[in-house]
Amino acid sequence: MRSAESPSVSPGEKLILSMLCDLNRKVEAKGMIDPDFLEYAIQGGHIWALEWQYPSLAHRHVNGQAHADLVIRILTMWGLIEKSFHALPEPEKARIMQDAGLTAELSFPGWHDESEANYRSIARFMTERMNLFPAFRRHAGRVSGEVLVGRYKKMLQYFDQLESDPADRLLTGPELAALLEQFQIEH
């Protein structure tokens, strides 16, 4: 739903935007904003059209540092889970998958599309725009049919209590099994 309020642009801002549109055309810059559309909208008093044409510029939502920090912790943990799992011998992988009730390859499950959209957006930004967590580039923004952040937090509680820093080593089979058991516990 679009904002009921019409954004306002001062005369000075109109002048600056118009000059930037001229400059953009002069250097033949290619970008997300069409300078002709922008200038016509401003000159014609159709500021409302900017929100329609470029909705990502009009929203007032900002993802916070706390959400970003949690995504980093979750992706770090799941990266180690995936890496450790792949390093295990096949019989141990099969046992862990059976114990965890997994029928497909062990992989980061993703985020609920509606209630965890902020986390998903942050994860995608980190992997696609910041080039962080390259192993997650294809699945950091995976959509899950379930709300999972609470389960990830439960896993992190266990993960944080491991005796030695798991970032310096691979997880053992029993540690993986215990982590996945935390994931199965419903809140």
C-alpha cells in the first residue's frame, strides 16, 4: 500500500534534482533512475509518481545492526555445520541424517518469507552485494515455509557453549547431532 502522505520536495531540492538529471544525461550514465522520468515528475508536480516508479526509494524501513549481527551468527554457524557435515564419513552422515529426520542433503533451511523477511533481506545483501559468506550465495535467501529464527537462536545457545571455539575447527558428529536436535525443538 502506498503512503497516503505526498512527499514534499522544496524548490531548492527541485533545482538540485533537475541539475543532477542534466548531469546524468550529459555523462550518459546508466543507472536505476531514469533522469527524464524524474525530471518530468518533479516539474509536473507528480512527486507521488516517484514512489510508484521507484518503491524501494520511498520506504522508511531500515534493517538494524542487531538483526545483521544475528544473521552473521546464524550464517557462520550454518556454514560450519555444512562444512563439518561434508567432512564426515558417509556412515556418520547417514546416521546424523536419520537421527535428525532429514530426507534431503543437510543445508541451510532459509527464512520465513513473511515474518522473517528482514533477516532474509540482510542475508541476501550480505551474500550478493557484500560478497560475504560465498558458500551461501545461492541459498542465503532461501524461503522456508516455517518460522525458523527462534530455532536458530536455540541452536546458537548450544553452539556458543561448545568447549573450544568451533570457528577454529570442524564440528564433530556428536556436536552436529546435538545442534540439529536443538533445531528440531519447537518453541
